[in-house]
Amino acid sequence: EPEVTQTPSHQVTQMGQEVILRCVPISNHLYFYWYRQILGQKVEFLVSFYNNEISEKSEIFDDQFSVERPDGSNFTLKIRSTKLEDSAMYFCARRGQGAREAFFGQGTRLTVV
Amino acid sequence: KQEVTQIPAALSVPEGENLVLNCSFTDSAIYNLQWFRQDPGKGLTSLLLIQSSQREQTSGRLNASLDKSSGRSTLYIAASQPGDSATYLCAVRGGAGGTSYGKLTFGQGTILTVHP
């Protein structure tokens, strides 16, 4: 199955600025996820999104973060006021019904300076 | 809380060797386990998915096994090639009260280098 497409591939932003990371699922899967990977660390779960609402979120996903699917296709992750520690690779993932495999995008590398 | 551990952290082998990567998880109430490959600075490519009811899955030179009761999985790579060099990640879905559509919990990964 095709992977999801993420844009941009790399974003550099100043501390305190808002960023929006985008994910375009190619098929009509129902479950979407955001994960992040700080350099040299494990891939960490941020949030899952099902039927246009958040179904689960981690302690990392605080009020600075939000997700939405504004036009029924793109799936976005917004960070309102970026911090240096938000620098990481952010991955979007999708999966279908049942306990099936997850497919990940190529990631967006976010660098906060 | 589900914890996933991978051993070894790094492995360097000559081309042609068969090798085994190990993954263990603390809560055996999982729905499935997935092995991924990650090239430097790149995304995650799914290699194999094993459902909780299965014992193993094969794809080409890759074979993954699952012993759910003991909380272990292995990824066997036959006749390794330099192109297999990458980081291999193990991830489980479920455990610690998680759902069948819930998050994946990842291990730290094994960095594999296959030299000619």
C-alpha cells in the first residue's frame, strides 16, 4: 500500500513561532496518528485521530499542540509556540480497520532555532 | 505502561551472514507487533506485521517470530547484504490497556551494518 505524503520535508522556525505540519493520506483510512522522534531517541506517540476527533493523546501532547482534518483529506499538526525541545522528526501514520499494519510518511524534520 | 526493548543496540556483520534481532515487551496483552526499517534521516518502512494469534511471518529473506506469552519477538535476516544496513525498529500495539486501534510503542532500535 502507498505511504502517506508529508509536507514540508524540512522546516526551520524561530522559537515562539507557530508551525503547521501536513499529512495527506492517499487512501480513505480511518485512523491517523502523529509520532515524533527526537534525534537519537525512540519514536514517541503524540496523538491518534479517528472519525474527525482525538481518540488518544500522550502526555507530550499538551495545549501547545492541536490536530485537525480541515478539508476531509489533509491531516495537520499545529504547534502554537515552538520551543527548542520541539526540534524532532515528526511522522504521520495511518491504518485501516481492524488490527492491521500502520504505514508511515517520510517525516517532517522540524528545527527550532 | 508498555515498554519495548531491543537487543543488541548495534550489530556489524560481514555480508552473507544470517542474523537475529531481538525485541521484548513488558505487557503481553498486545494486538500485534510490527517490524520497521529506518534509513538515516528517513521515514519508517513497514517490513512485517504479526498478529497476536500468529507465531511467525515471512517476507523474502526476512522472518519474524512472536512468542506473545513470554513477550518476545525476533527478526531473522538471511544472507545479509550491504543494502540491509539500516536501523530496525520493533513496535507493539496494545498492552497496558491499549486498544486494537491504539498507539504503537517503539523500541530503541538495532543499528545494523552489513559490510562487503
